[in-house]
Amino acid sequence: MPIKERTEMPVQDPKERIKNFSQVALGYTEEMALNEASRCLQCKNPTCMTGCPVAVKIPEFIKLLKEKKYQEAIDKIKETNNLPAICGRVCPQEHQCEAKCVLARRGQPVAIGRLERFVADWEHSHGKSEVRKAEPNGHRVAVVGSGPAGLTCAADLARLGYQVTIFESLHAPGGVLIYGIPEFRLPKDVVRREVEYVKSLGVKIETSVVIGRTLTIDDLFHDGYEAVFVGSGAGLPMFMHIPGENLNGVYSANEFLTRINLMKAYEFPEFDTPIKRGKRVAVVGAGNVAMDAVRCALRLGAEKAMILYRRGREEMPARAEEVLNAEEEGVEFHFLTNPVRILGDDKGWVTGVECIKMQLGEPDKSGRRRPIPIPGSEFVIEADTVIMALGTSPNPILAQTTEGLKAHPWGGLIADEKTGRTTRPRVWAGGDAVTGSATVILAMGAGKQAAKDIHEYISSGAQGW
């Protein structure tokens, strides 16, 4: 009989973890992984797979894990997922594969993500299987951006024999995985080893190259690349456009997290990038990025770290696990609260946030109830640092510098949902560059779809569309 209770993963004590940037979730032991794997029913029609954007053969890898065939288990995952150690840590499995698990109908689903992490980490600890490069097929493809979409597309094409070069604008590959997600959720060593795996397939990565400035997409075609995949992400931060947003002590979540994650500002002056260590930090927003920012503020020494959100708890888009972790660490949540003005002193530094209370009306296009201001309910929250975590949009530079490449008014490139084909022949796009800010696994799924279509397109000898 399968074990009914889900195997919990050990975590750092909240009182200790707010003092460091080490992983919060410590991972399964072998015994824990085997116990959890034994809960899998090995369904003949595995509904869990229908929830996976990269089509991991979930029952098959779990069966191999149960048999202690750990290398075979990770090999099975890598048939469709090139970044398993990352996905095992940051995928929203509760809304995808685990949501489709049969056990979820009566209780808790199998912890698929935790099992994926276990076998990926096992491989790292016990030596990797030999990576065999595909025979070159004589075709070249360029990939713009080394985030999850770009890495996935590049790896899939390399497996098919393509000579692939990734062009990354920053000085380190990994995209949002390296600059956006904190060390305590996704250690950078994990990202680097996944990037090295992609490189071992034959993918070349050139950093500090801004496509649209250093080189254009037309330059890539002139250099002999037959196709270009754009996976440049969504790095342009959004603001509220309220009075006081230009005061000292106001950050976009992008800048705040990039300084911490990529440039290790928390180790200043050992590393050159400084950051303001606020004592009373207000983060505006309630998505995963907001949770990352507010939890980083705590680790930088904030005495009070707050989330300001204009809707209620049930409407928060952040993962439940991240919200729980933030609450355990002492983050304050101010629901139905919307900033209207940021206050400052005569030297231009933030002193507080003037807010207004909200009430929820009818659902809007997102399906969440629309927040409506309550007249006369204004009040002030004291703060010396404000972080805007309101979402991001794609940088418009590529559409502006590439003839025939069209974008939506809000910045996302126009691309076919199933193939990734854009309005410019031989240019594909996927991930946040198309959808705006979304999840790592959805970006990976878009990269896989585009790689498949690029291969079919080049193999057919087509010249345009």
C-alpha cells in the first residue's frame, strides 16, 4: 500500500535562515526520496504528465528512483528536461504536474518536484554519465538570451546536431535564473552546473553581447546563422508613476535583486556593488519576485520587512510555499493597501509611503476581484526603502532594431503560440520575451516548441513564411 502522508522536506529554521543566503529547503535524504516515490501509483494513464510543459516522463523516472536506479532516473528526466536541478527547486509544481496527480483528488499529490531535485542532486554528487555530442548536421542557429527559454532551445537543437551559439547581454549566463532568483531559493552553483551541462552538448555561449546594439539580428544572418531564437526575457521593470518614485531608496525589484544575486551586494565591500540596507522596507506587489525581494531585505538586516498589496490574501499570485516561508521569517503583509505617494525628507531620502485602503469589486480580466479605493482611508506607513515588484515587460530594443519584427504595444514580441514563429521570417521567440513575466518552466516549454519547429523548418529547406 502506498504511504498516505506526503514526505515533508527538511528546511532551515526561520530564525537562522534570515541571517544567511543559504538554501532554505535542504532536500530529501535517500530514505525520504524512496518513501515519497513509493506513494506513486504508477498510473496506466499518467495525468501528471499533462501538467508538465516539457513533457517529463514522470511515472517512469519515479519508478527508476524506487528501484534505486538513480542515474537511469535522471537520464529519463533529461530526455525532455535539460535543467532538472533548477526545475526541482523553482517550478510551481503545485499548479502543474502535481495538480494533475491522481492522489491530489483525495489528499496530497506525490512531491514530483522534490523527487526531481533529489535525482538531479544525486547525479551531481556521484558523478555524471558521459555526455555524447550529436553528429554535426552542418546547420547553425543563434539564440538570444541564456535564460530558461534560450538554454532549453539551444540544448534541444544541439542534441539534433546543430551548431548553436547563445548571445547573452550580461557578463554571466543564466538570465533570470542567475540575476533574479535569490541564492536561498536557487543556489548559483546549481545554475552554473546546469549551464555547463548545456555547454557540454556543444552549445557555445558568448556573454556581454547585446543583440540590437552590439550586433543586430541581421548581423547574425549575415554571419551565416540560418535561424534565430529570441529568448531575451522580460527585464524592463514597471512602476506605479506616483509622486516620490524618484526618491533615494526606491528600487525596482529587478535592480534590487540583480545587485544581490548577480553582484553579491550582500557581501559588500568584498564585492564592489553596494546596496542600501534598509531598516524598514516596503515591497509593493505580491508575486514570487515580491517574496524574493522582501526576504532578501530581511537577510540584509531589515528590522521590519513589509508586503503592500492592493488585493487580499487569496488573490496573491505568489507560490503558497514562498508566502509561507516569508510569514515564517517575520514578513508583515498589508492587504487591501495601495500606495498613492512616496514620502521623503529634504535630502531626497525615503521616509514613508502614503497608502489608501482598498475594497474588492467584481473580477477583472485576470479573474481576480478588482481593487477599488476607499475614499478618505489614506494612512502612512513608515519606511526608508521601497521596492517596486509590479512585474516586468520585454525590452523593446529588438523590435526597434529588426525590420519586420513586430511587438505588442506593451512590448512582447508577436509570435505563434505553438511554434514560436514571429512576424520576421527565420526568427522565433518564446518565454517572457513573448508573454511578459511568467514562470521558468513555461519559458522552457516555449524553448522546446521553438526548437522543434526550427528543426522541422530547416530540415524542409524552407526559406521564409
